[in-house]
Amino acid sequence: MIDANDQTTKKIAIWGTGKIASEFMAFYKCFLRDKLLIVAFIDTYKSGYFYDKAIISPENYIPQDDIPIVVLTNRFFDIKKIVEEKYPFLSSQLVDYKEYIEPIVDIVRAEMYDKSAVFYGYQGIYELFEYRAKWIFRYIDYVGHADGLKDKKFDYVFLSTNRLIDGGERDRVEKDLTLKLRSEGISSTTRILSLETYSWFFKFDIRVKKEKKNDKTCYIIIVSDPIRGWGNLLSRVAKEISYARKMNWIPIVDFQNMRSMYIEKGQIGEVNAWDSYFEPVSEISLKQAYSDYNIVISGVDFHDDEKPELDCIILNPKTRK
């Protein structure tokens, strides 16, 4: 694993050349070249080249004890089972990308605390990442048009395209937005990042360590996505409660500080929509959690392999009526 104090470049092999691998490579090219050296891409079904390296089939890959194989798919346990059956000589080196990459992203986040970023384009992407971004960057903002960036200086511009368009169309739109920004005279020192690049800042849980009165940690479960309905949100909350307990953290549901369909715009930061429908999932209040405890903010990607703890979700008495 990566140690924040270890400045040496680590070698890894990557299993998978699909969507998640492509998204990771966008982040890698911008932020991880000095931290990771990719020695091979391994794939069971694909051949040819991926980011200028030949794709190797599992049976042709020669493992090395000190080089982990990072599985860049959401099917880690399925892949592990296949490897154990067909390629047992590789099984001990497989590691889930969520386990291996998360601490690396934490290191990159720590380098962002004095940086500023602006989301440019589609507002829905800004609403998805806004609250999490406030814990990572010194300053964030949103503008809908290029002229809103005139005479303003930011370290990063995050291109925010409509989430409904596919990858090929998104690439085209992002190129057009980039050209427009440069033609408007945005500083050449400002880095313009695609959605698939900067989204890695927000995928994983965000650890906030401060000098607090209590050395325990509260796991702040926030809205996964402003457009999600109760069914999706309840499933996530149940699994995140399970994850928090496994980590010996105190689960806290915060549907107060992020936009959603269940809170009016003027109530953001003031009203916890969760409390309007359900009982709190712990005895510690949201205010206490933020003021007196170390906190971890849930990421956009949630712990889907956790067994949901539905017994913790109890309807508010007012709702029962």
C-alpha cells in the first residue's frame, strides 16, 4: 500500500481495460505519474494496446512478489474467483482498486487544500460534487458561461457536462468547452480537467482529521446523488451504517448540507431532511459530530458489498401518522 511519507514510485499491474480503467488513467496522467508506475495491463477478453502498452492475457503475465495486481472493475470478487480457479499463481497479488487506490487519492487530495476550483457548464454535476469539494479545496465556485470566468483566477476548471450524454459525445463537448475557455483568455496556468479525471477526487470517503474534543470518528453519510429517490438513498444508508460499524465509527446521516429532492434550497445547511422522515441512527447529533469528533465524509461510490442494516432505519413517529 501507499504511505504518504514514502516518496518512492510504486510499481503496479492493472487488471481490466474497461470503463473504470479508462477513467482511472485520466486521473493517473494528471496526478499519479510520480507516485505509480504501471508495468502491465492484464485482461482476459481483450487484446491489442491500452495507453501505449500491449494488453497481456493472464496466462502470459509473469508475477512479481512486490508488484500488486490492481483490479480496476466493480467485480473484484468475481474476478478473484476466476483467478483462483484458472490462474492460481496470480491470486495472492490481486487487490481491489477501492482498497489500493483510495489512500493514493487521499495523498493527492492533501495537495489540494490550498487550491481553488470552479465547475464550468452543467450545474447538475456541481450539485453532485459541491459539498464534498468544500472539504478538499480551499475555494470552489460554479459558473454556467465562459464569460463568468473573466478576470478570475482558479487553479482548476472542472468541465461539467450533462451526465446523460455518453463517453464519445462527452469527449466532443469537453473539447469544445476547452477551446472556448482558451479563446476567452483563461490563463494557461489554469488546468482544465474532464469529468472522468476530477470525479476521482470524490469517489472515495473523505477523511477529515482535526484536533477534536473526542478522539472517536463519526462517519457522515450524505446524499449520494441529488437526483436519487428514497429507495436508492435508503439502500445506501443501510449499507453505509454497516460499513461504519465495521470500521468502529459512529454512523451519522446528514441530509442537511447537500442538495436533494427532499430539502428546499433555502433549507440547505439548516434542516436535516432525514429527521423529517426517520429517527436518527445514533445518539450523537449532526451538530455534535461536526464540532466534537473526527469525521469521514462518505464518497460518491458507496460500499456496495456491505450487508445492509435495515434495523437501524426507523420511521419518525410523525411519519407513521
